[in-house]
Amino acid sequence: MPKIIHVVCKLLLDSAENGPVVMKDMLKGAGLSDEIKKTVSEVVTVQLGKELLMHNSDASDPFHPTAVVAEF
């Protein structure tokens, strides 16, 4: 994650100072792409884990029903 933050900050600074930024120089090296993929995967995994925990806690909490029965 720190590499992504560094790249984004660099892009913002360069953009503010110089206008258009040449991405080619910043993205040299195969490691950055792999690092971004890994970070995105980790963020998605953490988010899914949080959603599953919230869903499981809602299902076990009688005061927050997950379904409402309507009478007609």
C-alpha cells in the first residue's frame, strides 16, 4: 500500500507543478503492477471479510431481523 500512496502523491505533485505527467517513467518495473494487484486483492478480501462478519452478526441478533414478514 505505501508504494501506491507514494505514486499517487508523486502524480498529484507533478501534475500541480508541471501539468501533464509522463506515466511511463513512473511505472517502470514489473513490480509496481504486481504490487497494485496484490494490494487491491487484499483490500477486496478485507472488505468481504467485514461484510461477512456484519452479515453473521445481523443474523444472530434478534433485534435486527434480516427479513420482515408481511401479513395481508
